[in-house]
Amino acid sequence: MSGVVNKDQAEECISRAKAFAARGDLDRAENFLVKSLKLYATHEAESLLEGVRRRQAANSSSPSSTSSHSSSSSSTPEPSRRPKVVEQTGPKKGDYSQEQVELVNRILLLKDYYEVLGVDRETGTEVQFKS
């Protein structure tokens, strides 16, 4: 059953990747194609990913193609949905302390909720709830 669900989700990722590629957002198209391959590997996703990566390489090697592309879309690149690292920009109103930035960076790098909470997996649930 999960194979069918994964295949459906992979196909949805492929369709989203095609839409992003058509709009020229090759980074997001690549992300969706990689996700599709992780869910359910297909030849279509592999060939599309290869094409997207070729287009990215062509865009990065020729500055004239990137400047013509950027004029057709918005001038500022779209930020990613989840930042990989939070940067300290300087002493402006509303900035976060260095301790807060380091804590957020540590949490973003962790993959296990037990590590985020600082709880041992082997500890019983009664002890965890008391913490």
C-alpha cells in the first residue's frame, strides 16, 4: 500500500517540478525531482532531473542567459522555505542574540526529536513527561 502512495506522491512531485521548470525556477524543480526519486524512482524523474541540471549548468556558465532570465521574472530571488543556517546580520532592532542563533542552527541540523529535546530514547515515558 505504501508503494502506491509513494508512487502517487512521486508523480505529484514530478508535476510540480515541471511547473517550476517551466517558470524558470530550476532550483525548486530540482528539489522536487530529487524528492520524487526518493519516494519512488522513475525514468521520467531521472531524465527530467538530468535536463534541469544541464539547464542550471548552462545558465551558470553563460552570464547573458541568466541576465535575460532574471529580467523576465522578479528581480529578487525567491527565498527558500526553510533556511539551512540563520545568519546574524548585525545590531538592528529585532535581531536575535548569538545564543538564539546558535540554538536555532543546532536544532535545524538535528534529525531526531529526542536530540532536540535532549532526552534519551531509552528513558521511560513517565520520566520524559516529568522533565
